[in-house]
Amino acid sequence: MQNSLVLNDRPLSPLEIKLSTEMVKIETWFRKQWGDYQVPFSTSVDIRNAGYKMSVIDTNLFPAGFNNLHAAQIPLAHLAVQHYWQRHMPKCEKIVLIPENHSRNTYYFRSLLVLSTILTKAGFDVRVASIDPAVIAEKTIDVEGMGSFTLYPLERNNNSVHIGDFKPCAVVLNNDLSEGVPDILRDLSQAIYPPLALGWASRLKSEHFLHYQNVCYSFSELLSLDPWQLNPFFRQCGDINFMEREGEACLVEHVASLLSAIQKKYDEYAIKEPPFVIVKADAGTYGMGIMTIQSVDEIYALNRKARTRMAVGKGRKAITSVLIQEGVYSHEVNPTNQAIAEPVVYMLGQCVVGGFYRLHEGRANNENLNSPGMYFEPIPFSGSCNNPIPNDMPSRRLYAYSVLARIALLASAYEMRSVS
């Protein structure tokens, strides 16, 4: 399957050329890192490519969207799962997969079915079990055009969880714990991947991007790069209440400081576009609690509707802390409809297993694309995850994306070590 977004005629940037020509040095560096750190089981990474700068803007440790992966990549996913568990729990045979507490989200069910099938075809006995108190009996979930799976209520006995007489050796979370850690998962004797402390009940994006920044510094030194080309500047504000306008002074101060710092880099690189920042909830996913800001005047001018959108995130959880992140323009465009695109790269363990483009026809190249109206196009990563083909532009661009994704993965490994 050819992907027009990968095969467009936009030439490779000097940064993409640098990353793809230094493959051996990069892969050697990564190999040494993996020997020292355990990485999360599943990770997805959102990337923005402006040409002069290419950066990770979000890292998710509980990804949905597995159904959007290119079909050719699924066998690679099976091997990646086997490699991960052979390294970390070689005797594990039974796994419980914990999904989000959705009851009617058919798109999420498609992803969950793909993920559970990947685990099963990797050789594991898998059950999907809910921690939602509303799920009190097993039920069959039909996924149109794909098949079905059984959703079980999770049970607990002493310090272990089970489903009837099915006793797993490991628990895999595909629930981001935005609503907190339930008692049924606390203090288990069974291993949980990733650790509970990396759920959104306690994890902060600002902490992740501090680790990401440190990895970028080390990686950039290896290749004699300016770290800014890979790393978005950021600040953080706590004690925020958008409805009461509490914390507004902190927001204004950091937005002004960040815009000034970005402009200095734009001047250095002769970039004519105006700088902007993204203000987003410091915890949580689903594209909620996000806005684009180009001037501090926009903060003062926020109307009630805009403040309401920023007041709560997933599960109606109040947003009390925000990440103010350097905005990165996206120069990836679908030539057929001019939809703005950004790559999303998926990893199982340390292996890139595919990805897709998130696209939006109704958004500008400085706006959040994770919003209603978005659509997805699979990216076939075969042959370019860690082996860019000389003189092949798509392969070299995709390799650059795989490098950025693994930098974020290593930052997540730093996070895991810090909470272990």
C-alpha cells in the first residue's frame, strides 16, 4: 500500500538527512541505552515536523489506535511482544489486559481487539477484564467487521487478581487511570505494566518532557546537533483554575517568556513564521484541555466558553496544572485535500511496530489535530524502522520519525526508573 503522505515531493530537510545518514552511530547508541533501562510495554508518540525542527509533542503509555496500524506491520508486533516478555518475564504465560472504562466507544473496542489479538498470537493466554464497577458479569463485545471478544469483570482475592480460575502472571494496563488508582489494583503480588505510578492520576507531562529534554541533550551531543531542533521548550504552571482565572499571572509570565525564547531561536534560524505555544493539561489525554496561544493578550481575552473547555479534562477531572509547550508547525500535508498531518508512532517494548498519520482538514498547521473531524492513514514502516534506504526519501523520513519516537521511549524509561 502506497501512502501519498509519505510519498509527497517535499524534499528531506537537513535534519532528516542528518538522522538518516548517521544510522549506525544512532543504533549503536540506542542499543547501549536499552541495556540499562526497562521500557514501557506499549507506547505511542505524537510528532510534529516543521523541517527545521522535528519534535515529540506527546507520549502516551496507554495507547488506543492499534486498529489504525498498517496490516503489514502486525507480524512485527507479534515478534516485539515475544521479545519484550522473554526479556522481562520469560516464564509468563497468562496476561490480563485492563481496558478503559468505556461502554460504547466502538473505535476503542477495535483497538482493544487488535491489541489482545497481538498478545494472543505472540503466544499468551489473554483475558480482557474491566475495573469498571458497572461491569458485573462477562459480556461479548462485537466489533463490526473484525470479530468479537469477551469482557470480564476483574476479581480480587487477597493480593492477586483473577477471572474465575484464570490467574494471570501479569497485568497489562490499557487504562490510563485518569480517574485514580482503584483499590482492586493496589499492592498486587502480580507484575503490572506499566507501573501504577505512570497513570495519569499521578504522572505529569512536564516531568516526562524534563526527561525528554535530558535525553535530547545527550543524543544531540552524539550527533553535534542543536538540541532545540528535537526538543520543544516548555514551562509549567500549577494552581490553575480557568473558570476563576486563578493562576493567570503565572500563565502570562511563562507564555511571554517562552514566546521570547522561541523568537530568539527563530531569528537564529531565519524562520519567518510567528512563534506560538500550546497550553495543555499537565495530565491526561484524548486531546482535551488544549489551546494555541500566539500572544499573552489572548490569555486575558479568553471568554467563558474557552475557559470552560480548559477547565476539565477526561472524565470531567478538573485541570489544575498546565504544560506550556513550544508549538511546532506541521509541514506535513496531504496533497489531495490539503489536510494537515502529523505522524503517530507506535512501539511495543523497544521496537517500532508501525504508526499512522493523524490528519485534519479543518485545522491550521499550528493547531491541535487531535480533535473531532480528524482521520487516520496507516504508515507502512517496513524497511525503515531501523534501516533507511539510501536515496529513498520516504524511508529516510520514516527512519527519522522512528528515532524521535525512541528518544521519547527512553525518556519514558527514565520515568519508570524514577517511580520504581
